[in-house]
Amino acid sequence: MAVKEVTIPSVIAVRDLASVLGQSVSAVIKTLIQNGVMASMNEQIDFDAAAIVASEFGYEAKEEKGSVAGSGTVDEIIAHESAESLAIRPPIVAVMGHVDHGKTKLLDTIRSANVMATEAGAITQHIGAYKVFYKDKYITFLDTPGHEAFAAMRARGANVTDLIVLVVAADDGVKQQTLEVVNRAKLTRTPMIVALNKIDRAEANPDRVKSQLSEVGVVSEEWGGKTIFVPISAKQNIGVDKLLDMILLTAEVENYRANPTGTTVATVIESNLSKTQGPIASVIVQNGTLHVGDIVAVGSAYGKIRSMEDENGKVIRQASPSTPVRIAGLSGLPEVGDLLRVYTDIRDAQAESKKLLMRRQAKRLAYKTGISADAENQQLNLIIKADVQGSLEAILQELHKLENQDVKIRIVSQGVGEINESDVLAAESARGTIIGFHNSVSSAAARLAKQKKVNVDIYEIIYELTEDITQAILSLILPEVEEITVGEAKLLAVFRSERDYSIVGGTVLSGQLQEERKALLMREQKKIGEGKILELQRNKQVAKAVPAGSDFGLKISTKVKLQKGDMIRIVDEHLKEKKLKKIQ
């Protein structure tokens, strides 16, 4: 029977997924729990989790086009590169597993055995990843993704890891963290190799581990499955070469590629504040080549790369795909999982980082006002408890007045009386905040709220309550960018038109043209593209600016084929004050 296809957006509520699949909500929640995902009926899950559920019910899930937020994920960027430009790159491997099963020892053994001769004696710097040279090929190992860091990367749409090596102690067996890694590999569809460690111990029982893992769908090749199992002893350096061979074999089969001359994008794996260099970020380049001097936006930080070092503290000038590097020169500390992108204009990089910074204000709001905001889903999830019904109705009326076009106010539950444990559990499930009015919190609920890190805020004045919620809403609204024209010119001649640039001449109608400025390209009052003024001349002399009433010649970077009569418009971008847009 043919597999049915179903289209699912990048994020979807559990309740909506059940409707799409024609299943009960309880059946979908049960399937999620079986795959290690805890979610309520109203909670949003990502496409990967939804696809796992869909497959359980006989569907092949396709991601809805255009549903991915932002200016493109790494996969999307690489997908837009031409096939002939893609080159083989080293695999990026995460070594994961239970805390006592030998992850760190395995990484130490691999590195000490395979460090290049030219690097011998170098002072190792912890940058979160390193490359080893084995059988004339490179492998990049991540040595930081604790489970929290791995989840943080995934939450921001970053999936740096090509391959997971799951370390399981042959004398101890499968533990909770082992299962978490298995579920993470399933959700992210990441290939996995199992390293059966500590086989040199008398208590080692590899078959028991194989049996335990087969119960969760990880079946070894020897038992008829598809997962490679490699017996090793990290301490005695037994089987480690075999493990590296299997990593290279998997990389060859998966055919990991990137364009070293294409759009540059990298992902943050660590960040810290240096006393001498300021904000430092460790990143792994995933496409293109990162250079010293590049202008970048990375999360809520931006800047010009001042210096770049590899994991041995060696100063380097550039980094190709799958290379981990430490960079300095940023305005602030980015977060794990943030994407680094390269810009030609520092103002563009700054504007991009500002937008993301404003989105993240919601996270700080819980500290400032007690109101938690769900930035990813553009909504506030509230549990309302008041002293009496009259107060509750008054609060709901005030919240109704705050309804707007940008942020949804979702009342998860409402009632009167003391705030209890059920309220806390409801808030935890919905990732929401408990709002109390003229009431109190039971001691058991207070303990549970602290344990679950649920925000509880008690108000005595309705005005203060609505003020805090208004601020929470405003923090979630993306700032509107207002473009103010500072110069406009008309093209009178096109002298040369190449694939990436044009050389044109014209006259400035208003304001002034400036070198190194971004320009909007207009035709018949419609925008046809953008470009950047690379060179500017007035009276055949190089000029930084050309005022109104003057003729000019310029070279502009653009793929647009310009015509006589087209307009060039120089604009300044300003962030407008955020206001609530009432629902009409």
C-alpha cells in the first residue's frame, strides 16, 4: 500500500497535528511521550517531532514551504548553491552518552592519538570542538554538546551535528541519558554509531546493551539492523581506530558537502567574555569561508572579526566548512545555536542583530515583571486566578482591551481562590505565567512553582497588572523599520552591465549619493532590487558623495540589469516606536 503524504508546517500545535492526521489528541500525545517528547494538546512542536508522529500513523511528512522563519537555515542556504560548487567537507561528530560512560576519555584518546605532528606541543584551547587528521582526512569533533547545549542549538533551528557517536558502557548498560540521545537522534534524523565502551572490563556484556537498545529501535547490523556498533576501550585505546574508520565510512555514504566560496554561515557552539579580548564566540563554519575582517551578525551581536584562532591557539586568517574557530570583535555575547551571517555593510549587520535582540527581550521580562512571554509563538500564555468572580471578570475585560494584531493573549485557565498545584502544572505545560489578584499561593504550589521554574505574580491593582502585560506584548512585537530617503538619482546611461555589477551614469535629483551605501533600485515607482555603491565619481574625479543637481558616474554591486530611466534611492533605516495595533 502506498504511503500517504501529509504537509506539516515548521511548528504546529499538538491539537492541530491530531486533526491533520485524523487521530485523537490522546493518541498523538501518547506517541510523542513514547518518543521522548512531553507536550500538552495546546503546545507547539517542531516539524521533526511532528514527522516522527506522522510516520507512526503511516504518513510521510513534508515540510510546508516558506514555513521556516528567518532568512534561511543552513540546509536552505546550501540547497540554493549550485551542485557543481559543492565540495566534500569533513563530518562533524558529537560524542554523547551517560555522564559516567567514558565520553571525555574517548575524546581525549582520539585527540592525543591523532594530533598532527605540526601541532605537537601546542597549548590546547577549549573552543568546543577540534579537528583530527586520520588516514589523510579530517574529522571535526564537538566536545561540548551537553544535552542542554544540543537542545539549545535545536531550539534555534541549528543542527550542527552530522553524526552522533553514542557511548554506552558495556558493563553498565542503557541509562536515561542514553535514551535521551537516542530520541534526539530520531527527532533530528541524525545518523548514529554506538561505541560499546569499557569492553576490557570483566563485567562487560555487549550483548545485553545490544538487547536493551534494540527495544528502543536501535538494532545492530549483526542483529539484522542498520546501526553500526563498535566495541572499544577508550582507556586502553582498543577499537578506537575501528570507530574512526566507521565514522569516515558513514561520512562517505552520507556525502557531506558545502560550497567553500558560497554564502558564509556558521553556528555558535560556545561563547564567553575574555578579559583581554572582550566577547569571544566559538563557531563552526558550515558553508562558505569565514575571514578575518568579515562583518558579521551573530544572534543579538554584530561586529567585524578582529582575530581568529583554531583549537590550538594558532592565529589563522580564514576558516573553511566544518572548521571550528574562536572569533573576537563582537559587540556582545551570542547564544549557543545562534547563526553567524556575513554582511557587506556594518549597518545592515547591526540592524539585523537589533531585531533579534528585541525578540529576546521577552526572556528578560520574567525577571523584570514576572510575565513570561513566548517569543517563538508570538503569544502570552496566562493562568488567571482572582479572589472573587467580580475581580476575575474585571481582569478579563481589561485583557480583552489589549487584544492586538501581533501577539495573541491566550487564557490557558481561569478561576477564583488560592493558587494551587494544578495551576502550576497547567502553567508549566503551557509555558505560561500565573497571574494572581488579591489572593495568595498555597505553600505546596509555591514549592512546586520554584521547582518547575514557573512565574507567579500577585497584583493588588489592576492597572499595574495591565501595564506589565502591555510591556510583555510590546517586547514580542518585531520593530517596524521606517525607511527615510536621503538621496535620489536618475540613471541617464548604462555604460557596462556584468553579472555582479553595473557601471552607470546619471544625475542626483535630491539629497546626495554616498559611496559604500546600500541603494534601492526603482523602476516605474516599483522596487526591482538592491545594490551597494562601490565607486562614485563626479567630474571624472573619485568622490565620497555627490550632491543634488550634480551628474555622476558610479559602479554598483547588483545582479539587476539596470536601464536608462531607472532610479537609485539611498535610504536610512530607523526603528519606529512599537505600539499595539488593535484588532479591527
